[in-house]
Amino acid sequence: QQQVKQSPQSLIVQKGGISIINCAYENTAFDYFPWYQQFPGKGPALLIAIRPDVSEKKEGRFTISFNKSAKQFSLHIMDSQPGDSATYFCAASNSNYQLIWGAGTKLIIKP
Amino acid sequence: DAGVTQSPTHLIKTRGQQVTLRCSPISGHKSVSWYQQVLGQGPQFIFQYYEKEERGRGNFPDRFSARQFPNYSSELNVNALLLGDSALYLCASSLGFPGLAVTYEQYFGPGTRLTVT
């Protein structure tokens, strides 16, 4: 029940295309859902986050869609660029601040 | 403003040895969390500290311990190192503990790459 399942494991998208990464959770006590971007040899960088009281949040080219009833959330990267090539992690936490992470998606943007 | 800093960057230890990793949070942040990230996987929660008190502990053996100092910096100690402890150890800081009027956002440092041989 503590797991966060992330898919796909890897993703190749053409430059200018839309990258979509999906996550699903079981624990209905989760109330905070961030996405992190990680480059090789670096720590994860907070990209965007959402709370379950909204269904969508957009920041620049990055959008989180949240479906509370299905217990799913997804990251959309519009106009994907080669610089977006990285590993993306979804995560979830409840009021104890302990982030539970997905397994990661390695995104490659082809020029 | 400086972000989360961690030291050392890289570390090579032998099985059975002990290691201490250090973290300085973002200025003004009072909560520090430690995560272990094995290559190719998502991070796993180890500890959370707030105001020098342990507020959460993940599913790690007692060989792992941590503490937070009055200036909110933190140390993670691992005793009797095993080959399986080889990983990137990440420190994250956040403003405060839930229940207060603060955000959940956690900001990560670059990590310490520990290799156990």
C-alpha cells in the first residue's frame, strides 16, 4: 500500500513532442505528489508538485494531471527539448513528509 | 542563496568500516531528511530530523544512525559497512514539520557517492 508505481521505465520522444509519464498509488492518505528531475551524478531537483484538491497544475512546459478517484497522476512535458533528457521520478507523501518514490523513467529526447 | 550542501562528494570504504556523511540545509530550513539511492532505483527514505529530534525512520538496520545539530546541519553514520550499502546518499531540507504552516517541498543536495569494496 506504500508503493508508487511509475511507467514507462524508459521513453524516447522526438524534439518538440509531448512526453507523458504516469504514476499510480494505493495509499489514500497521500496528500502531496511531487515530480523530480535527476541528471546523472546529481541530486533530484523538484520540478512541480500537486495536492489532491486540484486536478491539474501547470508550470511552463510542465503539467501535472491528477485523478483522485483513479489514484493516478501524470507528468506532461510539452515541446520536449534535448535538455529535458533525464530521469524523472514521481513521489508521494502524507503528513509525515516521508517521500515514497516511483522507480523512475529515463527520458531521451531525440533532436 | 546556497542550496543544500553535502560532503564528501565521493567516498570509498572497505567492508566493516564506518562512515560519516554530512549535510547543511538551505538557510532557514529546519528539517533534514536522508535518503539512499541505489543505482537505477528511486531513493529510499532513511531518516527525518526536525529541530534536532528524529521524527521518522525508514526500514533500515540499526547500523544506520543520524543526528541534527543546533545549526540544523546533520550527519548520517553507517557502521559495519556492507557491499550493499554502496549507493548515492541524498540529503533533503525543508522548511519545517507538518502541522505547521509550512510547505511540504523538499530540496535535495548533490549527494555523496559511497562505494564499499
